[in-house]
Amino acid sequence: MPLDPDRRLVLAHSPAPVRPALEALWRLDVAFGAVLATGREPMITRIRLAWWREALEKLDREAPPPEPVLQALAAHVVPAVSGAELAAMEEGWSVLLSDDPLAVHGAARGGLLFRYTARLLGASAPVEPAGARWALIDLARRTADPAEARAALEAAGRIDVAATWPRALRPLGMLTMLAGRDSERGAGAWERQGSPARMLRLLRHRLTGC
């Protein structure tokens, strides 16, 4: 379950000591997404998501099973971010199986992902709105439903985020900046993730914070 090209670029420009932790955390987000992407029956998908939630909660008291994502989290993320905290991210994905998912998806997926990433980076800031906006724009990029993409972009557009980022949080600033770039272009005109234009813009943000 590889990271998308944008996150691979951001990871490469993150502080080397925290890269294993950030990669493990971000791969958990990818694993949750893969459960929904490969699930055909909502009930089976819910069962698989529940397995992840329970397995993450057990990381606080047991050794991980032979599953690469869980082992990486146990080695590099827990206890800085507890297994129970990681398990809370599951709601951001399971809510997509309900009728009105967008607000919860943004907060429970992106908001928590950004909060935990900031903690691993050793910084404290109100990054949750930026995370929620990033998650909604990422959902718009990935959904095959044009109506869902439009709704996700509209919901993202109602969230205010910081225009500049302190150096310690530049990896999150990079993701936020790229998401904003996608929001401006809109559905149907997405840039290819990892493209040279995105890489150059990412480098500019790394140097300036804006």
C-alpha cells in the first residue's frame, strides 16, 4: 500500500529523524482508504474497519500481529500517539458508508491525521482545520462520483486555514498548500500528483512557508 506521490515528496523533505514515524502514520491512512476502495459489501467493509480499530487499540497493551502497518506503528509511532488515538481515525472512514459523511470524514480522518503528525514533528498548533480541508479535497480527487467530488470541494471551501506555516510544521504546510492548489483547479482539472510543477511549488513552500 504505497503512499501517493505527493506524500512521498513531502516525506522526502521532512526531518529525517521523524520520517519513519510519519510514513507509518500516513500508511495507516492509506490502509483505511484501501479497505473502502476494495470493499464491495458495506457490511464486510465495516467488519474490516472494526478489525483495524481493535488491532490499533491493542497496540497500547500488546505486541503487534504480523501485519506491516501495525508493526511500523508499534515501532515508530506508539506511544507518542497511542493506539487508542490511532483507532479514532477509523471513524473518518467508516462514516463514508453513511448518508451524510463529509464533516465527520474531514475531522476524524484529516483533522486527527494532521494533529498526530504535528505531535510527531514536535510542534503544537491548531492544525485540525487544515487537515479536515486536506482530507475533503483528497476525497474529491479519489471519488468516482462527480456529485460527491463537488460536495467535498464545497465543504472544503468553507474551512479557513493558515496562509503561512512555521518551519517545524512545513510538512503539513506542504500538504495543505497542494490541497489548496487542487481546490483552485477543481474536479476534472487535477494535476498529476508528484508532477514537476507540484514539486517546484512544494520546494518553494519548504523554503518560505507560504
